[in-house]
Amino acid sequence: MMRPIRDTRGGWALVAVALLLLLAGCPGRRPATPLPLPSTPPPPTEALPASETSVLIGPAEGGTVRLRDGVELSLPPQALSAQAALALRARDTVPVVPVPRSLLGRGYEFSLEGGQLTGVAVLRLPLPAEVTADQYELAPYRWTGTGWERISGRVVGSAVQFGVSGPGLFAL
């Protein structure tokens, strides 16, 4: 016959130890699983192309292209209608119009051959080396063919990041 635990410090300590042992040995508990590491780490900056790159991207995989100065274009999986060649180019000269009054750094153009962009890609434009985010009111712009259209973006570290729904020419 089992004797009841009396309301004493020793009795409550025994109950606490029993609960801890029960919880520690509980079969439903598993240790935390570490997050998987990316299968392919990004290449070192010096190994990236300086001003132009292109890559074949399938719709199921998505992908990312980068240039040495820090520009990066990422397409999530299922953002393309079919397999496509994605080209990313830096342009030192871009069309000049009164608004915006000044553009910072280079322009960047991306194009697709063989498929359509059906989702939203993320474009990340680097700030020029001598520019900090607190010096200017920074905004990304897209060339429409007749003028620069301001689009929404946000400063992330030393770059401005924004979503794009189609190929084009972009600048800060």
C-alpha cells in the first residue's frame, strides 16, 4: 500500500524531481533540429563578374544572380513561366531627365529570354562606396521608356532592396 506524501519540503521536492525525470525522459520530446545550411554558399566577391552575367534558371528552382559590386537579383521558385535565360548588366550611362534630379551610382538592367516573370523578383542595388543612407533620401527608380518612375524600396545595410514584377532598367 502506498503512503501519501505529506505536505513537507521533502515531499514536494520528491514530487518536483519525479516531474523533472518524467519530462526529461518523455518519448515525445526531441532535441531541436538545426536549420539546414545552404547547399551552395555564395561565391567570393572577387569571383563574381564585374558588369554582366547571365544564367539559365528553371521555374521550379528559382535562382539568384550577382555582380561584383553587390547588385543581386533573386527569383523565388515558381516565379517564371518556363525555363529562361536571365541576364543582369551594370550600365554606367542611363537616360537623364529632370525628375529625379540626380541618380546615384550605376543603373542596372535585367532581361529574360525564353520565359515570363509570373511572380515578383527581389532586386538589391548597392549604394555607391561614398554614399550612406543618412546622406540622401534614397529611392529606387525604374525607367519607363520616357521617364524614371519612383518605386517603393527599403534600405537594407548598404543597399536598397525592392520587388520587381518585370525586366527593366533600374537605378537609385
